[in-house]
Amino acid sequence: MNRIFAATGLLALFVGAALFPLSTARAADKGEKDIVDTAVGAGSFKTLVEAVKKADLVDTLKGEGPFTVFAPTDEAFAKIPKEDLNSLIKDKGALTDVLTYHVVPGKVMAADVVKLDSAKTVEGTPLKIAVKNGKATVNGVNVIKTDIVCSNGVIHVIDAVLLPPGDK
């Protein structure tokens, strides 16, 4: 149930980014907006929006949360061979697994990450966390922007798409 709940919110996050005006970004910077509205100002999650739509996921990240979302950019998705990405988008079950693998229940701020070596995802498989020379990675993927505070959680931007162990 939690998996579906969080995955549904991921859709809301990225569909919201495509639908809301960029003017909401200023309020989002102060944590006054939920995860969905905060993503509005990003403008770099178009591929993720498409993926979330294809997975038929809705509404959760406007909910109470808190949630931590590791959000891959369009550039991150561009690293996946086009054929593989198209196959993933067509496989609703696998797509849902990949999307929910980017969501961790709770609000995990960058200051908390240095104390962790893993975090369990909504998908159910833990992510490996490492911090070296002040730079965090999640499963070896770089966290390129941290602590985008929202009223119901936090977004951390990553530079590659995370794949659950069974999807590699």
C-alpha cells in the first residue's frame, strides 16, 4: 500500500512540474509548497513526467508525507539507451518499481545522510549511501543538488536513474 501511495505521488510531482507556472518556485524555495508544486520551477524533469504518466501514478506527493525524492534530471534519463528507456516505459510494473525506488519514506536531509549507509525505498529495496569528500552518492549515483525543502518532504536531484537490483 505504501509503495502505491508513494509511487502515485511521484506522478503528481512530475506532472505538477509540467502543469504549474514557474512563478511558484520562489515560494517552494522556502518550503511553503508541497513536493509537487516545488518541482514546478525545476523544468528539467520532462522525461520523468512522461514515465510517471505511463505508470498511471497519481496524487501522493501532495499528501502529508514526509517523503524524500531522489529526482533524476532529463540528462540522467538521456544516459539510458533509447531502446531500453522505451522498453521500460512500456512495462508498467517495471516502471513503477523504478519510480518507487527513487522515493524514501520520511524527510532525509543532507545533514542526515552523512550518518547513514543505506535507506529503504518505497519499492522495498534499500539504497546504498556513501559520502566522500563532502559529496554524497546513492548507489554510486551523484547527488547534484540537495535539500530542496518542501512542506511535505525534500527533493534531492541526482545525475542518473536508479535501478532496483533486479532491473539491472
